[in-house]
Amino acid sequence: MSDIETLKKELPPFEIFDLIPQYAAAGQIDPEKIDLLKWAGVYPQRPQEDGFLMMRVKVPTAELSAATLRVVAGIAEDYGRGLLDVTDRQAFQFHWLRIQDIPDILNRLETVGLHTRGACGDTVRAVIASPLAGLDARERIDVRPLAAAMEGSLSGNKEFEDLPRKFKISITATPELEGIHHINDIGFLAHEVNGEVGFDVWVGGGLGAVAHLAQRLGVFIRPDQVIEVGRAITGAYRDHGYRQNRKKSRLKYLIKDLGPARFREIVETDYLGYKLPDGPAAPVARFGGSDVLGVNPQRDGLNYVVLSTTVGRINPAKARALADLAERYGKGVLRTTAFQNMMIPHVQTEEVDALVAELALLDLAPKATLRGTTIACTGTQFCRLALTETKARVAGMIDELEPKHADLDVPFVINLTGCSNACTRYQVADLGFMGAQRIRKDESGAEIAEEVYNVHLAGSIGQAERLGAKLKGIVPATRLTEYTDKVISDFKAHKSAGESFVE
Ligand code: SF4
């Protein structure tokens, strides 16, 4: 058994919450228990010896009020040196925290209904809920109540606190596929068969160093079965998932070995106690694969405006300004997307231009080009596993390339990570960069480590449903912008109007 498996047996992971006040009072974390802090959404940032922590905060149903966003901004300002990231699981991330700060931060979050239970660790992570829920005319069902119930039933639940590895669930409402079901352990995808709205269930998606796209379980379930089926699948993974080798512990490996049909049998027989109806023969029609960008009509005549952050990074001043704008132009609510962006819904058509102009002043204008379609992970700035810088480098690249390629007529998705772990999914982008290092000799003959990127081309969880092709060469970090520019320029020179990179 790995160390973490032993640790989980010694202390039920969610009991770490009971120890946090003690660690905070002492200003010190028991080094033997430090890995369990992940279950509270907290873990050491790089360099670990400096003692600073990062924290991930779930946003259940992906919707929050302006007042809640102001509380989040206050935490980032008071404790996080003004840094605030929107993650690609619709969560927020703080940095530069000390253990002494954690109790007050948790209290502040609780006052506005946010929490960190299971934001990291071997348990049910943030449930991705369609950010278009309740808004979009193409929506088949408003999935917010289901996402809230899923979060309430599985997340932070002691029954699921000791899974073999992390476990990701998404619930998607429209054929835009904004819930990225292909790369979740369970993806519930709403669609309609013979006039009946239900969910096609996908299992075993996950990226990391070895990427697997989810496969259909072969069932079609009613909305009122979603939580029960989610619990059954999670239970089957808890009991049957592999625990010896953490690199082979995700559900994707179990699905690969058993196949979806046998896994379905186990779920039905041992966990549900009844058979599920078979799913439709063909999966739902696909679009998208990137964020639903820009200004979009709601079914009630209002509009939702998806604003583009730069690789998810905002700050307290921008967050407060967004809260003000949501109150002034919308109904005082905002949403987070699974692409490090945010949304202000419920905007009157005649007010859209004014809102967009205000967002532009904040450098958060809705962009269908590079800023809105590029995501990057934490990287060497804070991540202990990182091999390369990520966010700052990509931000510089966007600043340089965006004006030049503002004429792109389709979204061009760039996902970049600082190592092979794929937190920002380099395998499913038009242009995916995976951070690595190579050793080379400098002019004096001394060996130096150089940051480089492996390149993955034309992956898609939208139209094409395929992993990107890994190229043989590597791109030195110093030439990242130049390389990206060439790929986009070449694409523009050879494409027909409206043709996507994947096509
Ligand atoms: Fe860290 Fe690697 Fe994940 Fe990036 S992909 S956040 S570098 S573990």
C-alpha cells in the first residue's frame, strides 16, 4: 500500500477538519498528516519549506451571488496577497496562505455557502455543473438542482472519503457539451429520446499522463435516478478500484480492464439492485468542446455574457468590480465555467454593449479568440510537481498574439500545463502544450535544465472526440510564442471560412 493509503486508514480523511484549529493555534502542521489537508482543499505550495499553502474552494452549481464573490475577494486580499484564480473545475484558488489563516477563511466561506470539502484528495471533487443551466434555449433540463444534490450527497460524505484516487463528476445540460463529460470519471449528459428527457451516462474519462476518454455505460436514466446512479458508480469504484499503484488507480483503468458492460453489471447487481434501461443507440449530437464564448441569448429574451479571464487569473479589485457589474446589469449573480472563465447572466439586450465596454476596461471582455480559449495550470509559480512556468508565460503569449490573430473566425483552443499531469488537459486542445525539462549543455559545456513543451495537436472533446496527436519534437519555452504564432498563421492560411482546426 502507498503511504497515502496507510495514512487514510490511520485517520479518516475528513477528520482533518477537526485538527485544523489545533494546527492553526500552534502555527504548525503535523508533517505526518499534511497530505490529509487536501481533503480540506488545502495543500503546500512550492517551495514547501516556506510553509505557505494554497486552497481550492468549490462553487456548488457554479453559481454565486455578487455578495459571495465579494467575500472571496476579501479573502484573497486579506490572506492571499491579492491573487485569485478561477480553476477549470469552476472553483476558486487562493495562494500564499498560512495555517494560522485557515480557520478564519473556512468561517468566512461558510457564511456564504462555499466550502472546501473534497476540493482535493482522494474523494469526490467539485461536481461540474453546466454554467448554461436555466438559461440556454438548447438546454434539455436545468441541472442545477441535480448538481446541488450530487454535491450534497457525495461530496464531503464519509462514505466516499477514501476512494482509490480523485473522482470527478460532471452534469451537462445542452449539446454544447460545456460540462466536458468526456474527461470526467462520470459524465451525465442530458438528452432527449422519444420526447423523454434523461441522461446518457459516460464513465472512465480522465487525462493525466495516460489519457482516456470516457465511454458510454450504455444506459439512459431518468433525472430522478441521477443521484442514486452517481452514488452506485462511486461506490463501485471505491470498492473495486485499484489501490496498489496510484498511477493506475483512477476509474479509467478499471473501465479499461472490465469494459463498460461488466462494470455496468456490477453497478446494477451489487449497488443498485435493479437493471437500468438501455441507452439510445447513438450518442447525442456534438458541438463545442471549448467554452460557450461571448454574448449569448437566453431563452427568456435576456442574455448571458461569458467574460474572458487571462488564464483564470483575476484579483480582488476585478472580482469586486465584477460583483458590481452583475448587480448593475444582471440580477446580482455570476457563474464560473470549466474553462477558467466567468459569466454574468440576465443582461438586457440594450445594456449588453455598455456591459461589454465596462468589462473591456477590466481586461475581461468576452473574447472568442485566444484569451477566452486558452487555459493554463498553476505551474512552477506554486505547484510542487511543475517542471515549467505556465500562467505568466501564456499571458505574455496571449498579449502578443491576440491582436495579430483577432481575425480568427473560429475558437482556437490552447491548453498548457507545467507537467504531464494534465490538470489543464493538453490532450484535448487544438494546440496542447505539456511542460517538461531537457538537459542540455550551455556554451561553457556545463549541463543546464531547460524548460520545454511537448506538443499535442488537434485533440477535441467537442466535434471530433479524440485525443491530440503527440508530435515528435519539442518546443523550447523561449520559442513558445513564435511556434504558436506559426501554427495559427498556417491554420488561417489554409482554412476555409468557418472551418475549425479539428476539421
Ligand atoms: Fe502542477 Fe502538473 Fe497539475 Fe500543472 S499539470 S498544476 S504543473 S501537477
